[in-house]
Amino acid sequence: SPVPGKEYIAAKATCMMNARIEVIGTILRDIPSYPEWMADCKETKMLKTVDDEKDVFIFWFRQHVTLLTDRDMVLKSKTVIDMQNGTNLVYADSTNEMSFDSGKGYVRMPSFHSLWTLQWVDREHTKVTFMIDPDLDKGVPIGIANSTIKSIPLKTLKNMREMVKKSKYIEAAKTSKYNKMAEEYVKSGHK
């Protein structure tokens, strides 16, 4: 969709995942592994753990742009867990709280906002929505940029469908704080 005052669009996609909500939470917390599955993400670096218990992190993210100079950004993520309503929100937004220079000459994106929405369907299924609202800065033709932006959420969710099958995430989720919250949700009468 168009974003008022910006040339670049925002985009989102929604998929049903055959996975427990805590498995998806565990994947999203594993920021160093984003290049394995997030569309056009070529590199990440954890810069600071602000609050481990509340999942507040600052990290660097490199976005590949075909035939042009890659973009990068410093993001601050935070998680809002509302298991009374069976919903987890994971934000990652541009921040100036820390500076980081990769030394590689990437173009720093003026702004980037994203939101993951995880919605409980039942114990083995989660509805996942991924939304991005990027500003790639000058130098990327608008048509090419918007075509790329439009494709990123769905490609990312398709890749996530493979990640949720990995035993390292399934096993890690079993002992995670997200599992404890999910089990309490089940005990309160949800399937």
C-alpha cells in the first residue's frame, strides 16, 4: 500500500504456519540466523541486548539490492506478548540509539519499520503476518524498489515455513519462556 509522504510502498503478507507459537518466537529471537531465511537479508550483527527478558535488542541488518549498492540499517526490536488474546507482536524499527559502520560503503536507510504479528490458532498452528515499511533512500528506481518491497514479506514467510521444521528451533522452544506462556494459555482453556 502507498505510504503518505513517501515514494516507497509498505507491504505485508499473512500465512498459516504449521508450528507452535513458541517455535516462531524462538526463530524471531535468533537474529544472527536471519540471513538463512529472511528475503534479501545478507548479514546481521547483534549490537546490544537492551533487555533480554523483554526481548529488546539493537542489531545491524544488511539488505541486498540487486545491481545496486546494498542498504543497511540499525534496528531496535521489541516484543509485546499478549497471551490473554493469544497474540505476540515483534517490532523492529530504525534507531539512532547506537551507531554502527560496517566499513563496506552500504547506503544507510533513512527509516525502516517492521511488525511481526503471531496469532494463536490452536496448539499446533499460528497465523503469522509480516509487514515492512522501508525507505531505501535515493538511487533505487521507484518501480524496481516497490516491486522488491512487495515481494519480501511473502518470500520471507515461505522461507519461515521451512525454518519451523528445524529441530534446533523445535527443541529450543520447548524450554523457552514462550513455551511457558503458551502452556499457561492452554491451561486457561484454549486448545
